[in-house]
Amino acid sequence: MNRLRSRRLYRGVVACAARAARVMRDLYAVSGWGTAIVPTPRTFVALCFLCSAAMLSGGCATNAVTGEQDFMLVSSEEEIDAAKQVHKQLLGSPGLYSDDALQAYVERVGRKVAASSDRPEVNYQFFVLNQPEVNALALPNGHIYVTRGLLAFLDSEAELAAVLAHEVAHIAARHSAQLMSSAKVAGTASTVLGVIAGAVVGAATGDYNLAMSSMDAASGISGLAGLQVLSDYSRVHELEADRFGLTYLAHAGYPAQAMTGVFDALQAVEQFEQTQAESSDKASFYHFATHPELKDRIDKVGSIAPAGAPDSAAWQADYRTHIDGMIFEPFDQTAPQENHKDRWVNKEALFRVNLPYGWKIVSSDKEVVVLEKPDDKIRNTLRLLPPQQAGDAASFFAGEPLKAKGVHEIRELQHIYHKVPGYSALAEIDTETGTRPAYVAVLFHPAHTILLIGLPEDPERLEKQRFIFEAQANTTQLLTQEEYDRTRKKRIQTAMVQPGDTYAKLAADARLGKTGESYLRLLNRQYPQGEPDTGRALKLVVIEP
């Protein structure tokens, strides 16, 4: 028995040493040293021995998924500590999506898959991140995250299970620990190669400073090489997670073909992203350098998964019920109009208010925004009125709704953004605290008439403070319809295709912008061409009223 244990231990040590030698070989092969300093075979063997010793000192472990010997320089405690930090960051930004029912659904599907894994004892937890980008990730402590952006493009519970099974496989195989261990090896190799480079140059030249410079430069080169090797290992891990994720998926009772469906959806999103990037000269953010090409993954999974329909109608209908009403954000568009310290977007109306230093919003609704500048003790009210033809300024201010008295010092305004006609004046108006002197201004825009009323706390300062109100009048902007639509939340909704419906019509009805048609095709697996069939249930995007 002792001899058998010794033989197994010996094989494990040899396997770890071989893995160390492979890492060193790859580092050496891509480091570019062939044109600079060439270590002798004896030196290279010594390097391998040093790195192997570093690995073996950390211990070897049998991979619960593959059954192979993996070197581990990272303990479970280190993995969990790192995961806790990442989890804390994710909770802060982007944060969790605020839909308890959807969170519970993803958790339920995830636990079903995790129970079929090679490490069911791990405390798996599943989260939906409030993020429009298409992504999923796993932390070594069992935490798995999917973004609402990814959920939008999945089409059934089986596909959700396929994504979660892939991430569970990453955790079961301890891929994060392998990558962290490889990173340590890369760092060790970088240091060792740097020392050798310095020794060689120093011996040849006798120049200490040159030797130190060579050491630093060599360490940098081999460090970059290490990153490349880690990138390659990550691709291996992705394919491994696909393969074992398929097994977990099938054991949980889901069709293996669902994983192919996920890859088909991701490939379409990637194709769309690349098309958008080419048309705008921007880099596509979807493709990850550490991931194998989706076509390769589809081919490999397709060679394992049996042919047949990837999903059942029941799984699809149930999944769509759970994502119905989920926020959808087209990720190729510029960010929605947001409020900043120097700008206020009235999301109930169609204008944007500039807020110079010291101004703050008191209240805002569909028709009225009230601002004030406490330091100067002034208040400004902006009101949206139905569009009116530009006419006599004095008559406008004296009529409804202002009913101003004593209108004087009328000035013509030329709005710096819209170039629409407008006027300002000083007048007496009725307020809740009685009749008071005020600054009044009107802008005649085709979409709305904007009325501005400026009130100083000290009436004696009205003329001196007129330029402040004037600046506000000249910089208040009406949003375009497209800008306004971006301020409104959009949500996923399932509906039946009606006769005459096309993706172009549905996108126009929902005011989704130039790429809306493409997004509807992506959501319904008909990108880049194809039209919906009458009577079919479609995932649509609706804009909140």
C-alpha cells in the first residue's frame, strides 16, 4: 500500500514538474529572447527546476473535474478573499438589478445546475447585475453573475441554464486558482530571467549600471510574455468549461443543444457589434481576447451535443414571463441623458437646464422646473407652454398665463442653441406673496413655448441681476425627440405579431432609434435578416410613457 501511495505521489510530482516545464517553455518561446540572450540548456533546465520547485512548494491538487494534476500556488482562502473583494465592488457598481422575482428565478435555475456539478458542496449563489452589456462571470467562492443585458438575448430557461452551467464548470475546475497560480509563475520567471540577463551582461561588460538596466528590461519583456501565456491558458479554460458545462446541463435535465443556442445568440451580437464598430471607427467591446472564437466553440460543442431541437416551448414561455418588464438598454447608443452638477435633464419634459456654479433644483415636473441660487438669493421658474406664434412681446407678457403689469425694458433674445425668436423684459407679476418685480422671458420654439420667470429676494437688485436670468434663458435647451427618448426607460415585453408587422415598423412604433430594427432582430434570433411571422410571440422593446 505504501509503495502504491509512493508511486502515485511520484506521478503527481512528475506531472506538476512537467506542467512547470511547459509554462517555462511557453514563456521562453514567446519572450523574444532568441534574438537577445540565449540561456544554455543547463541554464534553462535550472530555470525550469526553480519554477517547478516554486510550484511544488505550493502543492499539487487533483482537479475534481478533469482528474488531472494541477499545480496550485493559491490556497482556497486566497481565492475566497479575492472573490469577496470583487463581489463588494460589483455590488457597488454596476450593482444588482432590482427585481427580486427575477433574481430568485436565476438562483433557482442555477442551483439546479450546480447540484449536478463535480463540486456540489460549494455554496453557489447567483446574481443578476444591473448592466446592459452582454456578460457572465464566476468567482471562486461560488458567486456567479449574469447581466440583464445577457438575459435579454437569451430565449429560454434551458439557455439560461447553459450559461450558468458554463460558469459553474469554471468554479468546479478551479480555473481562477490555476490562472492566479500561472500568474505567480509568470512573475517568478520574469524575475529569474531578469537576474540571468543582468548577470550575463555584467560578466561580459563589467558595467554594473548596464547590467541593472538589462535586468529591468528583461524582466519587463518576460512579464509581457507571461500575460500572453495566461491568455492562452484562459482560452483552454473556456473550452473546458463548455465541455463540462454540457455534462452538468444534461444531468440537470436540460437539452445540451441549448448551449449552441447561446453561442448562436452571442455570435449574432458580436456580428452586430463589429458592424457598428466598423461604421463608427470604434472598437467593439464585446469580443474578449482571452476567449476562443465563437465559431470554434460552436463547432466543438456541436460535435458533442446531439442533434435535435434545442428547447421546448414551455421553457421558452416560462423564461419570457420572467424577463417580461426587464429594463433593456441598447448598448451601442450614447448613454441616456443624465443629471450632473452643471446640468439638469427634466425627464418628464423636453428641456435641459444648465446649472452654473451655485444653482440647485428645487422642484421638477412635466411642465415646471424651479431653480434657485441661495448665495445670490434668486429663484428662476421655467414653464413649458403649448407652442405659439411669435408676436408682440408686450402683449404676450400682459396676457395669459403671466398677466404681467408695467412691462418695460423689452429686449430681443437670440437663443444661442436653437436660434429661435425670444424676448425678455422687467415687469410686475402676481406671486403667492403678493405683486413683485420680476424678470420675464419667452422663447418661441416650434415644439414648445418656454416661459422663464426670475425673482430676486431683494427687488432693488433686479436690474443688476438681470444678466444672470438672461444667461439662463439663453442656455436652456429643448431636447430633440431622440434625446428625449433616451431619457425614458425601455423594457422587454412579449407580444403577438399582428398582420403587417415588420421589425422596421415595430422599432419605429417604439421609437428605438436607428439601430432599433437590428436590436429587435437580435432579441428574436433573426439578425441580420428575416421578418416576424404573424401570430408568433415576439420579444419587443417598449418605451415607458
